[in-house]
Amino acid sequence: MTDIRSPWLLYCKGALFLVLGVLASAILLFEHPSFKVAFLLALAIWAFARSYYFAFYVIEHYVDSSYRFAGLWSFAQYALRKRRSSGDP
């Protein structure tokens, strides 16, 4: 399978992810309408977004500028290789 190169399709893909996230969040809050659930959902979304940012932007720009990540699986493999090579427990 090749990479998507059409800007229109990339925008559609991003919009679909946004719609999916909003719908899933709305359904969850509809089934369990409480401040606690809303807060924990917002916290989880924020934390996952920050970890994604860390895995790609921070590592590439501040830790290892020679490495280009292709996805979360690529980052996991990179992190495991770095851990083994540095001898960390």
C-alpha cells in the first residue's frame, strides 16, 4: 500500500479522525454523564496527544535528529533499541 499524497484525502482523513473522536466522546458522556467522566476523558485525550507529540516531534528535534519515525510501532522499536544499546534496566 502506498502513502496518501492527495491533500484533499489527507484533510478528509483528519476530519474523519476528529468526527470519530467527537462521536466516541459524546457517546461516552451520554452513557455516563458526570463531571468525573468528562474530566478523566479530557485528561486522557490531552495525555495521549502529548505522548504522540513527544514520540515524534520532541525525539526528532531534540534527542535524535537523524531518526525519522514512521508510526507508533516504529517509535516503540526505536525506543527498545535505544534502551538495549544504552544498557538501561
